[in-house]
Amino acid sequence: MSKNFSAKINIQNPPKAKPKEYYIRLKDESSDPRFTVLDWEYTFDKREDSFGTAEGKDPKLNFRRAFIPEAGHLWVSCDFAGQELKIVANLSGEKRWIDAFRHGEDIHKATAEAIWGKENYKPELRKAAKTINFAVLYGTGAKSLGESLGVTEKEAQGYIDSFFIGLPNIKKLFNRMQMLAERNGEVTNLYGRKRRLKQYINRWGKITPAGKRRSVNFPVQSMGAEIVKIALIKIYDNILTNEKYKDKVLFMSTIHDEINFSVDPKYIEEAVSEISKNMNHTIPGRPIPVETDIEIGTSMGLLWGFTQDKETLKLTPQYTPI
């Protein structure tokens, strides 16, 4: 890939709901309860005792704030971090991605380096690589990708070609799924779910472009759906029907790969640990577990990232020190 390509990247169409930077401090009697989670308060302005910054959702024009937990509870949101990309890494055995996930590296940066080379890496290329990762996964064509990146169709096709050159096992996976779809008129995910694609086989016995996109996307997206369903069954059996957590942990909703709960703060450390144990998923015989990220807040629209120590169960805000 020519170095000139990276200079032309111009990311367009930014997400509508832009994240907002908050300052974090220890709570006190002056803290606003809407922006206070456990022992910490998130403020818009820097205070004398602010010790870090944390990313959260902008409270303005934030429809998710309409969804609130039970009185006295906190909203806990757990989602499968990088679920679809981890599934692709597991299915393909692509070493670059597997190494990146194993070492906690940024998968979009790893893709940018695979496409443009480590020596050419710069932050704006990470944004482009993230767009390319999902474009390839969903079968987005060069024309649509070019419009998203602000480059020509030819240049966008160059990025797609470089993606597959830099990550060859993913290309092999996609080719295999398309071949099976063409041969059998269907594809099957690892857990046995099928997608029939005979309507996408033309009269010459060849799979159409629309069929190719579906044959590649289905094994990934359907596996994501299986993982969420398995998690919900485990949560129902082990938490929601457990008398110990009655009225303490309540199921609120699912959105794609995100499961939301209303949790009594007195039980929150134990509850988050149990939720994570029941949600975390290992695909048999595959190296990368699909694990959860934790966000806690006062509504579905006001949430901040947390990490949990597996031994002490202590919850700690994710923040960047000032």
C-alpha cells in the first residue's frame, strides 16, 4: 500500500452520540447524585480534588437516560467487548489478531499496522482501520467504504485488498465460507445453526455477491447471538432465580451484545462478579475468550467504565490520571 493512501484518510460521518470527558473525584456531601457512582463523582469541570478523567455519554439529547434502575439501585451494563472481532479471530486463527487479543492490545491498531505497516502508523489510521474491520466483516463494498472514509472507490478497494494481504487467514476463512455456501446452499456456525442460501445461487451454480456477504457474516453474527443466549440462560438459572439475589439483582434489557441490570449497591461487587462469570464465554477449542466490559451508573444513559479485581472483587473506575 502506498504511503500516499494514509495521507488521504479523512474520516467522515462521526458517531452521532459523541462521548464526553468527565473529571472524576471522591464523592462528598456536595456531590450530584445523578453523576455519583459508589464512592466517586463524575463532574463536567475540573475541581481541586479531581484526580483523573473518564469517558462517558453526553447527558444532552441522551434518550437512554429515560431508562432507570429500581429505586436505590444502580444501573449495571455488561457487554461482550469486541465480540464479533474475537469470533473472527477464533474462527480464522489469524495470528495477528490472536496475539493482539491475548496481550490486551488495540485490535484496530493491529489492523492498521497490518495494512499500512508499523512504520507508517498514526492515530487517524486506527480510525480508518476500525471502519475497515467492520466493513470487511459486513461485506461492505469499496464504494460505500470509500464514502465512509472520504476516499475514492479505487483507494477503498486498495484498503480492502491490503486488509486481506496483511491478515491472510481471515481471507481464507471467508473464502471457505463462500465455497461451502455455493456447494451446499447453506452455511452452519460452530454450534450448528444454519442459514439457507439457495436463493443466492444463480442458474450457473455460482453464489451471488449478496450471498457471499451473507455466507461470511452469518457464522460470525449468529455465533454472537448464541453467546448472548447462553449467557441469558446462565444468568436466569444462577442469578435471577436465586433467592439470595431476589430484589437485589434485576434483569432490565438486552441490546445486541449488551445485558443490563438493576443492582442493589450493597450487593454490587458480588453481583458484578457473578454476572461476569456467567457471561464470559470460551468457544471450545478456540484460544480467545469472549469476555465482558463493565459499566455502572445511575441510568442507561449515564454510565462509566469499571474494572473488577477477580480476587477481592473491588470495583475501580477506569480513568486517565491527571
